[in-house]
Amino acid sequence: MDSTSKTLVIGPAWVGDMVMAQSLCSYLKTQDPGIEISVVAPANTAAIARRMPAVHDVIETTLAHGRLHLKARWRIGQSLKKKRFSQAFVLPGSFKAALVPFFAAIPLRTGYSGEPRWGLINDCRPKPRHKRDLMVDRFINLARTKTSIQKIAFPAPRLEADLSAPQTIFRRLNKKIKVRPVLALCPGAEFGPAKQWPPASFASLANHATAHGWQVWLMGGPGDQKIANEIMASCQVTTAVINLVGQTTIAEAIDLLASADAVVSNDSGLMHIAAATNTPVVGIFGSSSEQHTPPLGDNATSIFNSIDCRPCFARHCPLGHTKCLSELRADRVINALSKLLAYSSPQLTI
């Protein structure tokens, strides 16, 4: 009889949250080195789970966002019954996210209170009503027993990367990698414009970098192409700026960000990916909070404009001015990046 401890993690659909979920998997592995962790994830975050060193198996789903898909979830749950998981961690707070572990008859199903899901979650923890704590701590704390009061120090997320992949990616895209340091810029944020530093500011940063001998990669999803075009239009040396926006997969983005010498990003999934590859990262924060979802690790720092109305956590600025971002000057970001490089990569200057 197989005595291996088996745990199922229902992963988030947001890229950044999935990266932070790696800390939970890593913690579980340190507590029980023989544990087998399987992750259920939608297609857009399953690629991240496959790069988690602590994960044994990834069950990728094709369920449409926002749809219940009751029969499909029942089939997935039934297919997992034979694996005999002892516990499930349900990271999303939705009703539908809790269905697969219930259908799989997993005896202990742990998660936070969210949408009504009594019975589906039988180890329910009260969800914090504020965002003054670290999101990654919330994931880690699910591994605590209810009687434990000791806070668990979290391991920073780490993702595996193939540092030889950029050459293949660039050949596929018919682009050239130049022999110079690379600054990757991630100007998008799927959540909304209240998390997006202005394109003109990113262009100022790109112009500064290229003037100091750096190559710049613009990275993001298909929805970020308009922003990327605006940045390119304001770049002084376009031959040193490579627009990769909308042209790479999540797996390729992991490899590219791991290969860059530094990254400047809005608070987005790509920011968390870059930090998890140990690349030096400056995260720019507008409506969101650097205390809740900062880039994690020794090579990361956060920068923000201290004004009374932030963080508001809104998709669009409620006051219509977005001063938290529009008044954040490029030279402040450059200084933050210079300090980070002096600590992590002293041979590089910008």
C-alpha cells in the first residue's frame, strides 16, 4: 500500500497569485520531504505550476472563466479519487473552486471563508478583512493547524527557468539578442489602469537605459500592445528596444525574465515571475499595496508615490487623476534600480 502523503492544491487563476502559491508548496515540502503535491490550475497558470520545484504533478483544466461547469468538475474530481489525497488546499475563495476536492472525496479540505461553500470546505479559516498583510502569508498560514499561534516564516517563491531558451525564442521571432545587459520592462497590468505607470515614464526609463548601453525588452500580454506601441513611439534608439509584448507564452516569459539582468514592472504577474527567478526587480505600485503583494526575495524592491489616497485597490482612479503613478518620476525608479544593482549585481550600472 502506498503510504506517501499526497496533497492537492487548487491554484489561483491570477498569475501573481499562482507564483505566490509556490511558497505554500515549498513550505509543505520542507515539512514533509516525501510529500507529493499536485496542483489543479487553469491553462494560464498551469505553466507556472510546472516550473515549481516542489510540485509533483499539474492537472490543467480547460474550464471557462466564470462558468460553473459542474459536470466537468465532477469528472475531474472522480478521476482524482484513486490518488487518495489526504488534504486539499483551496486557494481561490470561490464556490466553484472548492468543488473538485469535494468530488474527489478528499477528507481534509482547507481554505478561507469566501463565497458560501459550507460542507465543501471542512477546514475553514476566517479570511482577513484588510490588505495590510502579505498575500503570501495567507497562503502559508493555511498550512498551520487551528491551534497554532506561531507565525510561519515564508520561503520566497522560486521558479525553475531555462537560461538557454531566449536564443531559441528570439530566433523564432526573428529578433536578435545583443551582447549587452538587458533591462526587461513590463508596462501592463491586467487588473486595470490604476496599476499602470504611464507609457511616457517607461519610455524615459528605456531611453536612459539604452543611452547607458543596455538593451531593453518590452514584455506583456496581447492586451498590452497599445501601451508597448506608445513606449516604442517615444524611444530614441528603437534598435536597442525589442518589443516582445503579446509574442511569448507564460513559460517563455519565465525564461526571458530569468535571463534579463534587471526588471522594472508594474504590480503584475510578470513582476512576481521575475522576482521568483531571482532577477533584480523594481516593482512600481499605484492603487495596490507594496505591503500586500510586493515582489518577494532579496533581489527585489518596491517603489511608490506616498499620497493620502493610496492604496485604494481600485481598477480605475476614483478621483480621476492617478497621481500615485503620474507623479512618480522616472529618476526615482532609476535611483531605486541603481541601488538594487549595486547590492545584487555590482558589476552593472545604469
